[in-house]
Amino acid sequence: MFHTQALTLFPEFFHSPMSCSIPSRALAAGLVSFEAIQIRDFATDKHHKVDDTPYGGGPGMLMKPEPVVAAIREARIRQPETHVVMLTPSGTTFNQAKALEYIEKPGITLLCGRYEGFDERIVDYVDEELSLGDYVLSGGEPAAVSVLDALIRLLPGVLGSSESAVLDSFTEAGILDWPHYTRPEEFEGKRVPDVLLSGNHAAIEQWRRKQSALRSRKRKQHSED
């Protein structure tokens, strides 16, 4: 079983994503476990304060080290071999290769920030910093859900077809999946490519690889513009 945890101020954020579709089936089948740990439970003052103003001034608030580090330590007690990942814009960008790397571990704990981010000293207590991309979210929870979904679908036995995850976009370094079509053969004047109707599996495979390469090249050109 692959063990997952989220350290968060909003455990309820995960209720819906983890209770439907593929994550729900994986949980029910015992292929993955998930627990949301409330960071605020580890605050020691009477108001359960988890944030404070930054030294040197500036807008917003920062998450304090004491409750966050205590929550990380609790996560390691519950899952001693877990890989603790801080979700932050300064981290390595998440991709399919990183997802494949993570599922080889016994489990993962995702640390979700809020406000203007974390006290920098918290970095010393995590194993890795991870970013979903160059944009700003209201908190780490949406990023955590994306990471969890990407990991869960890669676990053996989760998807209906064992080939589905293998053939996903980006499973082969930087390569996008080819275009897919289903019935009807014609929709509003647009037909399914003839090669896919030919029954010639070698020709179909050649077409798919060519289309995959074209898509990937176009994406790279767009990212460089």
C-alpha cells in the first residue's frame, strides 16, 4: 500500500477529491491510504495561532515554524518512511518523471502552505520543495490534490487497463500522447483519420508516433516563444 498524507489548515479541502473517481476506488481497494493532518492542532497557544507577521515588515502573514515542524514530526511518526514534500513556488517543478520517482517511495507527505508562505527555517525539516508551476494559488491544497491524483493513477491495479498509465503523455520524457478518436466516424464534417479505420496496426502505430512527435514539437515551440 502507498501511504499519503497532507499537512494542512483545511483538511476538508480533500474530502471531495479523495471520495470520487480513481482516488476513491484506489482507497476502497486498499491500494493507497490517505490522511489529512490539521496543522492547527499542533499550535501551543490558547488561540491556536499558526501565522505571524514577517520580520523586517512586508505584506501578509507567514506560517510559524513551531506548529508546522511539530506536524511534520507527527507525520513521520505515523509513517516513518514517508517523503515529506513542501509545496512552494521555489521548489522543483512537478512533472511525470517526478511522479514516477515518488511512487517508488513507501509514501509521501505533502505540506500545504497558506498566507504568504512559510518561515524559511521550516525548509530544514522537509525532504524536498516542489512547485506545480509559475503561478500563484491561494494555498498548497489544490497543488496537493493534483500531485495525489497524478501519483494514485500510476499505482499498479488502480486503472482499468494496465497500459493506460504507461501510454500517458510525458511518461516518455517530454513526449505528449497522440490524438484519440471514438464514434461517430464523422462529427460536424470532421472525420476520424482513415488510418485508424484501416485495421493496419503497423500503420496505426507509425501514425500515432508521428502525431505524438508533432504535438510535442509544437508544445516545445510554444514554450520557447
